[in-house]
Amino acid sequence: MPAEFEKTMTIAIADIPVKLNGANRSFSGQLIERYKSFSSDKPAEFSVNITPIAVPVSENFMTEVAFRYEPSGRKIKFEMPGFYGNIDLLEKSAELFTSEIRIVETTDYLLRIVFAILIFNNGGILFHGAGIIRNGLAYVFFGHSGAGKSTVARLSPNDIVINDDLVALMPSGNAWAVYATPFWNPTQVRPISASAPLAGLYRLVQDKRVDLLPIESGRALAELISNIPVIPDNPFLNAELFVRGKQILDKIPIYQLHFLPNDSFWQVVEVQR
């Protein structure tokens, strides 16, 4: 695609394209820089319309953002001082009205919701975890905020960190694959657009030893679902969500990884392979 665009851009995550429609060159300049590694020439069925509005924005404007599904499950609405919008799943479109000075953060917020749903509808999940490609295979490390996702990413300088917070897991033949997402902030590792077969899932536990322990099936499913954003908030998808989780765990090993603040964890992870 051209180096600049006036009003539109298409990005893809896990080969799923979404078209962004903007209103001015300021929009294009900021968002082409943000999503340039994920730009796509594929035709997109889903579109996002972004309209700048003149409103004041506080420094903590993203701290209490809430979205809600309408009772039908078809529409999602969100609103906070500085931005608001909606997603219409039947019409395959979304609208964002946002302060122009926060256009990157608010567009990121909307796209996380949109892609969480589209990825789920295409058989996968958006997942809170650090995805690292090592020797051609992808390993996903997950846990609560502060568990060490960014730490294990920084301890893997010779590997490919596709994202240290949010990745897409998609079925691939009889297995699963991991795809990068473009969502990050300055405290995180900037994502690299790449994908690879998924080798394993690792629940991080910072410790004074290095060990790899299996997680029993019921707890493993709970751990997996608790790290999936957006989808659990839709009651119409709960049954399918549990099925999706079991499909992943039937094919992919999941462990509790106790680790030290060095790269010694790779020794036990790769030995298990």
C-alpha cells in the first residue's frame, strides 16, 4: 500500500482484515505508524469508522472504560469522557468518536474488542499472554499483571517476541498457531508481525527455583478462560467458549512454569518438548 493514505487503512490480525476509515490526514499519520507492520491489501468485510471530536480528556481517561453488550448480544456500546462508540456485529461495522489527541489509545481499545470477536468467530481466541518464537515454534507465557510476561520477553533477546501481552491463537490443521497483535504500550516490547505453530502454554510463577509442573484439566480450563478478553462478557458465547478452551487443551500442553529472573526457564521448557 502507499506510504501515506488520506482516509483509509486495512490491518489484519491472524489473516483477518479490518478496514479503518478516518476523517483527516492527522488520523492517517498516527495510525499508519502504529499499525504499519500489520497493514494488509486483503478486502475487509468489517469496517471501523473513526471520527475525531473536540472534547477535553483527563490523564486517566482509560482507567475505567466499560463496554456492554446489548441484551441481543448483537451490539456493543462503550462510553467514557473523551470517547464513545458502538459495534454492530450484524452490520459488520463499528463507530468510534474520539478526542484526536488520544486517537491511538482509543482506536487500540476499540480494535481489541473487534478483533477479539472476529478471531473467536473464526475459530480462535485473543489471549492475554507473551508470545515468543524460538527455533520455529511459538511459546505463550501468561499470568496476572506483574506475573512476568514482559520479563520473559526481555530475557529472550535472541528470539522473536511477537507480543508480550496479547496474542491470537488460531486452529491450524490438527494443531494451533500463534499470531502477533499490534497492541502495546511504551512499557512493553514493540510487537513483531509473525506467526508460528504453538508448542505450549505456560502459567508464570516467579520463584527461587526453576520447575515445570502440569496443571490438572479443570484448573487449566479456568486459567485459559480467565485470560481471554471480551468474549466471557457475552452470555450467548459462554457455552462455545468452554468448548473452544477444551479444543485448545486437547491439542496443546499447559504447565505452571516456576522461573528465576534469568533465561534458565528455557532449559526446562525446551526439554519438555
